[in-house]
Amino acid sequence: MVAAVDAEEDRYRRAAERRRIPPVPDLRFEYSYTRSVAPYVKLDYPSPSATERSKGKEKATDTVEGAGEAAATVGTEVVQVQWGNVLWVTMRDQVISPLAQGALWGVAGHFLTPLGASIGARVRSWWSRGGIAGKGASMPEGNMSQYLRGSLGKVLTPTPAANYTR
């Protein structure tokens, strides 16, 4: 009984390994905004200067244990932000791009609405006449059924073999 359960679990595990689904991309605003702003924000970890070490005036900050002199001190990070570029990215992503997209869709909707109504009227008129069947054809079953029946009939009806002589 235990062997059967193990075999079943092994089968499910193998099936799961075959069906590897790629991860769902992260489309949240914060992630894309952070990526856009990242080149304009710099984080520096300054090391104590040589003069401070020689005088014995090292700052009282925590250091990473066992890492030696090359380790960065904790709590002494300097953040440099290029505010002009961050403001431009924010304005571009939050104001200019949505405004341009909305204006484009508004103008396109203004011009495409009459075109869509015209095309829709033509299609409805064509459909009510029976589509490809034409004006004088009888429509016993409904729109387009005669056309479909005739097209499929041509495909499904066997044709006589050509004159085959030896």
C-alpha cells in the first residue's frame, strides 16, 4: 500500500516537473517606477579616511564583524539623488504619458466612431440580405446557412474519378 502511494506521488512529481510554467511578470507600478528612477539615485558607503584612523578618531558605528578593513560601516550611507531627473521621470510616467494616451484615444474615437457605425450598417445590411447567397436566392434556414451548406457540400461530395486508361 505504501509503495502504491509512493509511486503515485512520484508520478505526480514527474508530471509537475514536465509542466514548468514561466513565472508571471511583475507589472506593479512601484517596480517599474523604481527601475526608471534607479539610474538617478546613488547609494555610497564611505570608508573612514586615513587621517581619522591615524588620529584614532574613528566614528562609533557598527562594523561588519570578521570582514576586515574592506568592510563597509553600517549606518553611514550617503544617498545622492538627481532631483531634476527624478522629477522628469515622475512627470513623464504620471502626467505626460497618460495625458498623451488619453488625447490620442479621444481623437481616434472621435474619427473612428462614424467609421465603425458605417461599417456596422453595411455588414448588417449585407447579413440581412443573406450574405453571399444574393438578393434572389431563397433562404429556407436563415442567414448564411445556404452558403455554408453549399461550400461544405462541394468539399464533402466525392467527385467521379477522371478517365483513367492504361
